[in-house]
Amino acid sequence: MIQRFVVVPAIPTETGSVRNGARFHSTTVPAGFDIYDNQGKQRLQFTYSTRIEADAECERLNMECDQTTITTPTRISSP
């Protein structure tokens, strides 16, 4: 079963550009880690500086999601 929330590397932020001859090369800095929502197909707004923090929050969100689906009764309609 695929987990709803997973940890992904954050999109690097551009810090400027460096000229090398006739070309410009952008310089980037790694931004940390994001949590991706597989159901909503989007990254959550918060960025975590370490993978350990992101993993802990991801695990909490998945546990919360699992608890909600377990406690929510399913309605079965009769034919």
C-alpha cells in the first residue's frame, strides 16, 4: 500500500548566477525536505531542514490519516 504522505527533497532555491565566458550558470542552495501528499498530488507548504524532522512529521501525518480511516464507519447500502 502506498503511503499518503512521503518525504521528498525540496526544490533548490536560486542564489544568483555566475558568468563563465558567454554563458551564465545559476547557483542554487539545497532547501531541505518537503512532504508530498500523494492523494492531493502536491507538496505541503512547510519545508524541513533535516530529513529526520521531515520523516517524523510524515509519520505523524500518515498515522493521523490511518486513524481517521479506521474510526470512520463505512456505509454499506443494501440492494
